[in-house]
Amino acid sequence: MSTLPIGLVIEAMVAILLLITIAFCMALNRRIGLLRSDEHMLRATIGDLNTATARAESAIAGLRSIAREADEVLGQRMGEAQGMLRDLEREVVDGEAVLARISAITSAAQPARPQPQAQPQSLAAPARFAWPQDARPEHRPEHRKERAA
């Protein structure tokens, strides 16, 4: 057998296992520290998300309110437009009735047009007008004075 007692070998093995355990604990402690710092960052991120969500909810509520108001205004305007359309249709019908009455009155008021009759030869178009020699404008005394000036 070996000269080392068994107790010493067991204690050496326990010491080695303790050193390995200490190394694992240090690595674990470092990872836990990283997780804690990540936890703080995660909490800050969650807080920012909560704030953004609250703003988004209030914006959505405002948009719903605006949409409701726009719907009401649009409904009122549509009602007014439909009323105006009905009034306009009535006015067009009334205008067409007035036009029909005016047309009937004007057609009844026009006398029957007589057919043109052939005119006798003596009333046919007169011969071309001829100025007497001394009646022409250039022979008048007033006209001569204007030409001389």
C-alpha cells in the first residue's frame, strides 16, 4: 500500500472538490450579478413600455372621440344635404311645370302665320335707285365747301 494514509487522500479530494465548488460559486455569482443588472435595465424598459402604453391608450381614446364627433358632423351635413336635394328636386319639378305653362301660353298667343302669297309684278322689287344728276351729294354746294377745305 501507499505510504499516505487514506484519511489524507480523502481530505485532499474533499479540498479539491471544495476548490471546484468555490470556482463554480464565483462564476455563478458573476452571472447572478449580470442578471441583476439586466433586471434593472428590464424594469426600466418595462416602465418605459408602460408609459408608452398609457400615452397610446389616451391617444386612441382621443382619436375615438374625434371620430365620433366627425361622424356626428358628417351625419348632420348629410341630413342637410339630403334636405337641400329634396328642395332642389321640388324646385326643378316646379320650374318644369312653369316652363310647360309658359310654352302653352306662348304657343296659344302666336297667331297662325299666313302663307306668303305671290306678289303682283308691279309690286315686285323696284328698279335700282338712280340719283338725278344734280341731286348727287358731290354736286351739292355744302359738299363742295367741305372738299375745298
